[in-house]
Amino acid sequence: IYARLHNPTVAGFERALADLEGADAAVAFATGMAAITAVVLAASRPEEGVHRPHVVGVRPIYGGTDHLLSSGLLGTEVTWTEPGAVGAAIRPDTGLVLLETPANPTLAMVDIAALVREVRRAEREVGHAVPVAVDSTFATPVLQRPLEHGADMAVHSATKFLGGHGDAMGGIVAASEAWAARLRQVRMITGGILHPLAGYLLHRGLQTLPARVRAQQESAHALAQWLAEDPRVLEVFYPGLREDPLEQRLLVTQQRGPGSVLAFRVRGGPAAALGITERVRLITPAVSRGSVDTLIQAPAHLTHRVVDAEAREASGVPGDLLRLSVGLEAVEDLREDLDRAMSEVEAAHGVEALVALTV
Ligand SMILES: *Cc1c(COP(=O)(O)O)cnc(C)c1O
């Protein structure tokens, strides 16, 4: 009838992603943020008089999602909580629990099954269903399938790993047919549908997804180990290096691998972190992730700049933190590039300290 309602190329991508997530259906949107917006809008229950539902959000979460909910742009109120306090935050007008695992940018992992159990307990008290949506962008269905752990919706920014080449934008939600129908209705009304050309590229991206995820993960693991032993580095955040017993368990039961995104804090504060992003040559200083190209950015100064500064620090996003999304370049070349950038920053810092002393 009309391309805003349905497109066969987009439907092909949706079918494939639904199969990968073990879901009845999937609904694709123009971007990840359009997908998340639709999830929030689909959570209203007009038949019960809940037009603008209360949302329980778990921090840290993607900066754009944090901003969408905190700003109240969609008329919704948000309560930010820790994973363990989700049940207590649920109210009679709560329509959605939204979380991200592994989370952005600290790679903190949330136990989806435990959180869902808590929500189901709270549901009995409030007397209605409260859907749990998991932003699974970092993990991809290769490493994690949230619906298997009880989540109602698995959300992806397809712009990242699913497309995989940094040249197409999209968002997609895998869910039951009942939720998919509501999401399609929101999409039809608001017009956030994926463009067919992007749908073609994203569908093609799925063909190499497992191979890319595995190769990128292997390089990320090697880089994380190297960084963890480097005296210029304060702390490395990578699920594969965590000693926390819960996270180690989740790496077996929930996630089939630590993935290819890592974060690390460098000596020398925010200036050193920013200096490194300016000095890398092979690595691209840019937001986004999941591309064949390795990308670096300082979240506090870029993607999480929109998050309230105090909340940002509290959720583990300090100014000296760098996030690295590892691509398909040779790992030795990546290590060399980082090593040189860090040395240059250290040398520049040394000169500054000397100048300060003599003045
Ligand atoms: C990029 C991203 C989004 C937003 O997706 P867009 O396609 O940029 O709109 C949401 N969640 C996570 C985890 C992301 O990485």
C-alpha cells in the first residue's frame, strides 16, 4: 500500500534478526533511537488510562537513551535504579523496564534472568504486566539472546555490529508477535521505518556477523590484556578480565563471550584521554562501534556529555575513560598505534610538568 507501512526488503532483515534472537518477530526502525522511542511509546496502556507510563531505567545506559528518558521528551517519567533495586522502583503506572547489558560504556553486565524474576514479583503487586526491554547492541545475538532469559524485547542499534561497516543506520526490536504488532503500529503512525536500502545493507551484514564478532573479540581480548599490564593505564574494563564471580558466571550462562568493546582509564586525567584520541593514526577517533574499523572516544566528553555530570561519574564514566571498539585491523598494528599515542601524550605531559616547575 505504502512504504511507511511495509517493505519486503525491510521484512527480510526483520525475519532474519527474529530468527537469530529466537523471537516470533522483529520490527526495524530508521535508527536505534527510533527503535527505543517506539518501545517507550508502545508501553502506554491507553485502555487502562496510562497514556504516559512511568519507566524504570537501569544506569549506566547509552547516552542517547539516558537523555531521551531524563528529558521527559515523550512525556514519560523515569526512575533510575541499580539492577538490584528494579522491583522496588516499579509503581502502578510503570509501563516499562529498560536496561542495557553489557552496558555503555563501562561494559558492566546485568543478570537479565535475575532482574526479570524481580520484575515478575513486582508485577503481581501492581496487578499488570511490566515488559522488560534489553538493549543488546553490544552483545549481538551471536553472544547473547535476551529473550531466552525472560526479557520481553531485545533492542539493537543495527548501526553498530549488525551492519558492521559503519555505513548504514538502523534499529530493530525482536519480540513476541503481540509486542511486534504494537511496535509496528507505533512505527506506522510516527514514520520511523527503516529505509529499504539500509535494510538491504543490514541484512547483508548479518551474513558475516558471527565471523566479525569472533575475530573482533579475539583482538579486543589481546588488547585488553596488554593494556591491563601497561603502567600508563589505571584500569581496564572488559568482561573477559573481570574477577567478579557474578560476571564470570554471566559470561558462561548469559553471554557467549566478552565481545569486542573495552574501556580503560589512563594516567594524566581527561587531558591525557583526549590527547590519545587526537594522536592515534590507524584508530579512528569517533563515536559508534561494531564497525570493521577500530574506533576510540572519551565518553565523558562525547557520547555521555548529555548525562548530568554527577550521575555520569557515579555510574562509572569519569573524564579519563576511553572506550575502544575493536575492528578487523591486525592486532599488532592496533597495539602499536595505541602505544605510540600514549607515549606521545606522556612525553607532552612531562614537558608541561617541567615548564610548570621552571615557571
Ligand atoms: C548507538 C546505540 C544506540 C542508538 O542507536 P542509533 O542507531 O545511533 O540511533 C542505542 N543503544 C546503544 C547501546 C547504542 O550503542
